[in-house]
Amino acid sequence: MFRTLMRGAFAAMLLLAATTAQAADADVAIDNFTFGPQELHVKVGTTVTWVNRDDIPHTVTSTTLAFRSKALDTNDKFSFTFTTPGSYKYFCSLHPHMTGTIVVEAAAGGK
């Protein structure tokens, strides 16, 4: 019975590792009053990190308020993990002409 339990635990760990490996992290740079890349395609489970490389504060604010950062000073970061497929438009609330989009696609084998 112990071996059966250990095999089940090992299989669960492998499944978790495979699921985790499918979602990679991604970065968006904030620089010169732009988000780069302006449109980013990621898989479900990906954590996107915005890094302010500008010399003035910026924010990262979803148009639906699904996520919202505080004002980010130079080299500050904000991260959000996307768990649902869809298109997420965002902007800087301090400089609304700064916009971007995260397109979240289902993981391989997902819906």
C-alpha cells in the first residue's frame, strides 16, 4: 500500500511540474511613455511583470480593473498572474495615452 501511495504522490508531482512548466513568466518594460511590447501573447498561468524603466512614475491599470498597480517609481515592478483566457487591455492611469494589451490563450490541451 505504501508503494501505491508513493507512486500516486510521485505522479501528482510530475503532473504539477508539467502544468507549471507550461506557464512561463513574461516581462513588459515601461520606458519613454510606452509599454513594450504593446501587445503580449501568453498562456494561461503566466505571470506578467511590468518594470518601470522610465524616470517618472507610471501605473498599470486594467480597463476592467482586473488588476491595478500602485504608482511605480523607476525600477519598481508589478506582477499579475493570468488565470483566464481573454484579452486584457490596460493603461497608465497617470498618462492615459499609454496603453497595452495582454492576450491570454488557453494552455496546450485546454479549452
